[in-house]
Amino acid sequence: MRTIAGCLLVLLIASIAASQDMKPAHYIAAIEEGKFHGWPANNGVWNWGNEILVGFTQGEFENSPGHNIKGIERSLFARSKDGGENWTTFDPENFLDDENIKWQPKGKTVLETPLNFTHAGVAMRIFATGYHGNDDPEGGFYYSYDRGATWKGPHVLGNLNSHPELAGKVLTPRTDYIVTGPRECFLFITASIPLAGQDAGTKTSGRIACIKTKDGALNFEFVTWITPASPEYRAVMPQTVRLNNGDYLMAFRKIYLIKHDVESAIEVWVSKDRCKTWYYCSTVRTFEDNSNPPAIVELEDGRICCVYGDRDAQRVAGKYSNDQGETWGTEFVIRDHYQSVDDWADMGYPRIIQRPDGKLAVMYYWASEQHLQQHIACSIWQP
């Protein structure tokens, strides 16, 4: 029979072990002397069990106002086969390659053979304009059948740009899609909307839409606008998950164009009818200055985890929801003590996955006391 002291000791050891599991471990996914690495949220993440593929942008590092990047902005990848602890970086041939500062598509074609979205190694990369390393107002995509080792493209988004809702608008999507069948896929994009009374291209709002393919990316159809057109804010950089209950949950970055008590926020919207209609669900976080795009995942236990960079507090943080995104708990810190060569916290833009062992892995860009130039980091913890 165990003594009371022995039982207390067991509980204490279990408590210490649990607290150690909760503490994130930090790894470097991509780093190179004299180079700036950034923006995983702009480039995408894919995973196959413990194999993780994350995209990022790399350029020459230069301490200057704004982002410390100059020269050609290359779109590269980092791959881990052990759940985010060890990484290799690579640049596939004929993938977003260009000698210009920003990549501009050459030879974009119509896809001739339908994609199989349920192929074991499939990945899709959406590109457009208005963010680091890409410049194509009509948008398009690449695809891979070997987990990102090689890519086919660039291909057009069917005749999507001639749709009355999108004709004449500049597309600014990141990679955000949900596969629903061998030939069927929902994609979530943004479009730049010129504000009334402003010269074209000088001041714009942003609006999120849902599009869909039912024939393996040969054609794309416009489904609906998700957020309203607003002269007050831009709705951009969404990430969407399909919940186990069938709902579609989207978190996105909301940036106010007009001065408010708060400058920006992370909002969550939901669809209960397979993306036909959407409504506001909750606000994860508001920011005094400038926000960061969110990354979300539904955990095996049914909770939702949303993570983001907080440039005001200079840290990467997150929150959990126990009710499908309707409310959010206390913020937890994934990583703090950001340090770089200047005072601005140029960091964040995360993407997140859950590993087969239940741990979470979040990829983001960061600078530390040991590595003052921005690099791609990965933090892993037990939720």
C-alpha cells in the first residue's frame, strides 16, 4: 500500500512532467548567414504525418527601414521528416523562379489533366500579387504529386478572372484550400478593392471570397464573398479548417484603414452550409498597432488552437477555444524575447500542424539574441 507521502510524490512528479511538456521546444527550420527569411503564412504549409513542408521567402539581409530584405525575393521550402525537429531547405527547379525582385509568371498555361486532390503526395501552391516575392494580379497555381519535391505550373485559375464579381480586381490570395474529394476543392482568396473616391491603386480595401473547383482544377467557380466590402478595413490572409462537425471555420487578419481605438484584429467566421454563407463568430485578439495573420487547427480532442505573432509585445502567442471558435481562453505565450538589429518586431506569420503524437508544431519567422537576422523557426509543445 502506498503512503500518503508516496502518492503526493507521484502527483508532484506527474505535475512537473506535465509542466515540462507544456514548455515549447524551439528549433531552426531555415537559416543562412547574410539572408533574410520570412512569411511562412504567405507561402503555405503541408504535412503528411510527421513530414512537414513549409514555404518561405528569402532575400539579402540589409538593415533598413521596413523589412530588412533587399534584392531578389526567392520562394523556397524547408522540409522536416521528424515532426519539426530537424530540417533541410531546398529550391525546386522551375518553381516561382525569376531574376526580378518580385517573381512574375512566364508561360502560365491552362491545366490539361485534372488533378487528383486525394493523391498521397499532392500539394497545391496558390500565387498572386501584393505580397513578398509574387506579382501576378490574376493569380494562378502550381501543384506537386511528390510532397513538394517537384512542381508543375504555373497554371491559370480557369476563367475565374472573367467572373462578374472578380473581373478587373487584383487578386491577393495566400495558399488556403480544403480538399473535399478527388476532383473537388474549396479555395479561399482575397481581392483588392479600390475605395470610392480614391485614385485607382492608391488606396484599397481587401475582401475575402470562396471559390471552388469540381473538375480537378480545370475550371474554378465563384462561390461567395465571405467578408463585406468595407471602406474602413481590409480583410486578408485567411486560414480555414473544416471541423469534425462539418462546419468551415476561418480566421483572418482585419486591418483598419481609418484610425480606431484598436488598429486591427484577428476575427473568426463560420459556414455551416459548405461555404455558401458565412457569418461572424468571434474575435480572437485585438491589437493596438498592427496585427499578424492567424494560423488555426482543430485538435484531436476537439479544441481549436489559434496562434499569431504579436508585434507589439514582440512574441508568438495563441489561444484555445473549447466551443468551435465561439469563445477563446487565456492567451498563452509560445515564444518571447524577440531580438533583432532594430527595434521593430518583424516576425510571426505562422502556420501550424498537429503531429501524430498530438504535439503541435508552429512555423514562423523570428530573430533571437543568438541569430539577429530573421530565420524560419519551429516551436513544438504538448497542448
